[in-house]
Amino acid sequence: MLGLLTPTPDGWIDAALSNLDAVLLDHLHCELKAASNATALVARYPMFPTLVRSLSDLAREELLHVQQVFDELERRGVRAHPPGEDPYALALRRATQGDTPRAEHGALLDRLAIGALIEARSCERFKLLEKHAPTEALREWYGELFASEARHFRLFASLAEDAVGQELARKRIAQLAEREAEIVERLPLEPRVH
Ligand SMILES: [Fe+2]
Ligand SMILES: [Fe+2]
């Protein structure tokens, strides 16, 4: 799905459903990081008009998701707290270090490629939650999140192509997708989005 080279391991959905509160707590921070990553890219690359407009829209949408997740936590009586470490995002960022393409805007390419892969993996997992979450309201909500993450994956991939050209962008996303697959297979199955 969406350029991912390995499906989420079978046990993940069981781990997630065994503690949906923990998934939502992690999800809150994922949405916040998505918003702040988008604004950081706008701050760093204001010379790309399409990027400025589309990522400021994206940041707004991710902040709406923050509020939706927060509402759900409140409904469930779960208190939010600051995030612990995020081994998936950390490993993925490390996976780009050392061989970032030397092309002009190679560093931007890597940030967009990582953004695309994170959106793709969230998208895949929201699909599983859309299918298996315990209530109709949750299933519907995860369905909406699935659709927006699919759009976000396409946006990051197309911004990468705008920045460095289609060939290099696709090649690098495919290369990082291989590393992402290794990370997903290696990480323990826990009640978190990633
Ligand atoms: Fe989101
Ligand atoms: Fe997103």
C-alpha cells in the first residue's frame, strides 16, 4: 500500500485494540509532530511556493486532528501527558543519515520522503482501525483519518518530485521504504500508531 514494502505485522491490531487509550495518546503526539514538521518545512523552505501553501494547509488539518484526538481522550477520561521517545520516527530519521542524495535540495528530499512514509504507515494502520475499532463512531472516524493520510502521502511524494525531479524522488522514496520495512519488522508490537 502507498509504496510500503511490508504490511504491518499481524499482531499489531490485537496490541492496539488491547489498549486503545495508549494508541490515542501516541496518536495525539503523532498529529502534533505532523503539524510541527509541516510548519518547520515552511520555515526552512519558503522559496518553494507550492510547498508553503500546501504544507501550511496540511499543518492546519493536522491541528484539527490533534483536537479530534484530544476530544476522544477527554470523552474516555484519559489524561494526556508529554510524549516518551518515538522509536519508529527516530529509527527512520537515522536511516537517512549518511547517504542523503548530494543533489541540490537532497536534504529537503529526505525530509519529504520520510514525511511520505510516515503518512503511508499511519494510513495503513488507520485502515486496520477502521475495520476493527470497537464502535461505529470510531470506525467512521478512523476511515476519515485513513483518507486524509492517503492524501498526505501523495502530497509529500509530489512535493519531493517538484523539488528534485520525478526520477530521483521516486528512487529515494523506494530506497527509504526498504529501510522503513526493516524498522517495522524489527520494532516490538505495541499499542501505538507506529
Ligand atoms: Fe493527521
Ligand atoms: Fe497526516
